Amino acid sequence: MSGNGAREVILAYLSTYRMGPGQKALRSEVGVWCFDNQGRYDVEVDSDTYQQQMRRMIIGSGKWKTDRDNDGLNDVFCPCSSRKPYVVVYDPRCCTI
């Protein structure tokens, strides 16, 4: 799986734990799991990279706006995740953009 990065490992976490719309996960737990399991996805980044990537994946956040991917793959977490110790998987029924 070459070409993977922090985003792909975070998405793997969400898949592994079957995190669906409206569910939340502690950022610290996501970051630790991703760092510990990144080798399985051919990724080697610093642990801080996962925290940065999660901020980039919060819809409407500053990082989401400035570092946005045109493919939409960063449209993962609800805006209500900003400045919280957790991230919430986007659910159009509970979060408006």
C-alpha cells in the first residue's frame, strides 16, 4: 500500500472500530492506535501528524479550508469536533455545514 499517509491510517481506525455517522472517538486514542499500527499500512510518520491530520479532516475547520483535498477525502468529521478532545464522524442528521 504505497502512497498512504496519516489520513489512510485514520480511515483504517474508523473502519476497524466500525465507527459510523454520529459516533465519536477520543483524539488521543485514535492517535495512539494509528501510531502503533501505521506499519501495517506502510506509513511512517510522527505521532503529532495524526493530530494534525484529524484537524484537517474536520469539515469547515481552518486546516480543512486551507489544506483541502479536491477529492473530498478529508470530509470525515463533524464541525462540532472543533476544539474538543474527541472527533465525531460526520452525520448530516446532526451536523449542518
